[in-house]
Amino acid sequence: MTCNEPGHDRYVKLAQILSNLDRCEHGRHHNDSCYSCRGSASKGNPFMPPGTQVGFDHGGNPIIAPDWGKSVDDPESWK
């Protein structure tokens, strides 16, 4: 998909949402410096830790949040 194709902006916005799913409530990605989190490293999203089932796919298979360090915007990271 090129930048000029219809729907491109929608996919960009979706990618931005996905790439932010591992942030803590202070806006830092998991394991980034965050002096508001205990230990000065971001603990990540407390509502979606690795291994959390977030739903089901069309075939009824569970969708599982990826491990820390895996890219949440990479479909291969989701189980």
C-alpha cells in the first residue's frame, strides 16, 4: 500500500494504536526509563501483560498478547 491509496491513513492510525499497547500509564514503552514506575523502568501495560487472551479470531482461536520485546504491531508476534 502506498501513501496515496485510499485507506492508508486508517492503517497508519491502527499501526500507531498497536505500537502503543505496551506503554505504562505514564506513556513509556515496557522497560524504557520511567521514574514514575517502581524501579525506574516502565512495567508496561498492566491491562495486557504477555500471555493475556484478548479475544478470538474468526475461527474461534484465542488471540494472545505477545511477549515483552516482541513487536505488538507484527502479526507474527500474536499467538
